[in-house]
Amino acid sequence: MVQSVLLTGAAGRVGSAILGGLADDYEWRLLDREPSTDDQPGEFVVADITDAETVREAMDGIDVVIHLAGDPRPEAPWNSVLTNNIDGTQTVFEAAVDADVEKVVFASSNHAVGNYETDERTPEMYREHDDYLLDGTELPRPSNLYGVSKAAGETLGRYYHDEHDLSVACVRIGNLTQGHPPIGYERGQAMWLSYRDCAHLFDRCIRADYDYEIVYGISDNDRKYYSIARAREALGYDPQDNSAYYDGEERVVEPDA
Ligand SMILES: NC(=O)C1=CN([C@@H]2O[C@H](COP(=O)(O)OP(=O)(O)OC[C@H]3O[C@@H](n4cnc5c(N)ncnc54)[C@H](O)[C@@H]3O)[C@@H](O)[C@H]2O)C=CC1
Ligand SMILES: O=C1O[C@H](COP(=O)(O)O)[C@@H](O)[C@H](O)[C@H]1O
């Protein structure tokens, strides 16, 4: 049966990567406070996620919520992350439980654990020969207030799973860029997430069965310091891209070469 998916933050970059790969695969309801200028595959609700009543209405008949809406800036000030990322995320989880939604997929971030990147470990940990790996079982160690808000979102997910039996997947997204990995930025290459792997990962989050998961959302980069073992095991994630296949903007190695 085709599932109905509510995508918050649909007008943004991650939303565009997901819809670029999965537009025809689900019945979509899209929500964003900014109206989208693109052609959209489903009904588009212009709303703020802190508006509990409208968010509740948007959940009607929905099986799975992908919750992306929020302030994505690592340098975002506290008042913005408190409102958009923490209060908004609590509103989304609460409405999902009220509407008997099956799963919520929460867009967490590398910045929830950014302070594991200590002066002693960097830049070596961004390089292929270094075997330092975070696996999602470590405690949050945010690098900014934005990262604090993402750790809070993961904790809200834990609460709504334990207390209300909602299935929750928190995806600590790395660095999503279209076409090729970041250039001249080792950290960004280590945590690169290609558009196609992004769509595939969120597809797996919609389809897989799980209780509560924290996984890293990156491609299969040789430089990685985030393990993708849990995403493979719990969700069936099978990424196709690797920042090592690129020389600048150009893909120089094919995956099965
Ligand atoms: N792009 C990346 O590499 C990463 C993104 N993320 C997370 O993924 C999510 C999406 O990020 P992007 O697409 O890059 O950001 P974006 O800024 O391109 O998209 C976010 C969307 O959310 C909407 N939005 C923000 N606050 C809202 C509110 N209160 N109510 C309704 N809509 C609201 C914005 O209008 C925007 O369209 C964010 O939660 C971000 O923290 C996490 C790690 C990396
Ligand atoms: O959470 C996020 O992380 C990415 C990557 O972080 P950066 O410090 O390497 O830029 C960032 O681009 C994105 O805007 C943010 O939401």
C-alpha cells in the first residue's frame, strides 16, 4: 500500500533532495512556512510548525512524518533554535502521536556531536587513514546552540517513543551538497551526503521497521568518522556515493570500478 508522508521543511535543500528521488513513490503532503515556487508532487500547506492547530490538521491521514523544518544555521541564535527547532519539534511529535502516526523521522545534525572534533583529533580524524569513528551510541556533545537544539530533538523523540510507542529515527545528517562533495573542505568531504544517498536513506526510514534509532546520514566516504553500520543494519541503508570518487567537481572513479 502506498504510504502517506508529511514532509515538513519541504521547500528547503534536504526536502528537495528527498522529493527529487522519491516524488512518485508516496502520497506526499508538504509543509513549510515559505510557499514553494517549484511544481510539487502533493498538497502544499503553508504553515509554521509552532502553530499546533495547523500542524495537527496536516497530520490527518498521515502514516509517516519526515520532520526537517527548522533553523539549519550552525550559528543560529538561541531564540530562533528554541522556537523553531525545539518548540516546533515538540509540536510536531505531539501532533503525530495525537493523529496515530506510525513513524517520525527527525532531521538531526552532525552538530549534535560536533565537539568530539577536539583540537587533538583534528584534522587527522577527517582523513582516510584515521580510524576514529562515532557510531550513534555516544552522548551528544554539541558544538553550538543549534547542535543543542538537535540533541533536544533526539531526546524528544526518545520520550515520544518510550511514552507513546511512536517509531522514531533520528538522522544525524552530515553535509548535503548537490552534484559533488564540498571542495577544499576535509571535514565536509568526510561527512558528505549526496542527494541520491539522501533520498535513499529517507526512503529506508519510511519503509523499515524500528523502535528508536539514531543513525548518521552520510555517504560511504573513505574519510568517514561517522559509522554507517547502524543505518545499514537497522534501516537497510546502502549508499552509492563516496567523496573519494571525486576530484573537485568531477567524478573520477565509478563505484564498482
Ligand atoms: N543541509 C544539510 O547539510 C543539513 C541539514 N540538517 C537539518 O535538515 C533540516 C533541513 O535543512 P536544509 O534543508 O538544509 O535547510 P533549509 O533552510 O534549506 O530548509 C529548511 C526549511 O524549513 C523551513 N522552516 C524553518 N523554520 C520553520 C518553521 N518554524 N515552520 C515551518 N517551516 C520552517 C524553511 O522555510 C525552509 O524551507 C534542518 O532541520 C537542518 O537542521 C542537518 C544537518 C545537515
Ligand atoms: O547541520 C548542518 O550541518 C551542515 C554541515 O555543517 P558545516 O559546519 O560543515 O557547514 C550545514 O551545512 C547545514 O547548514 C547545517 O544545517
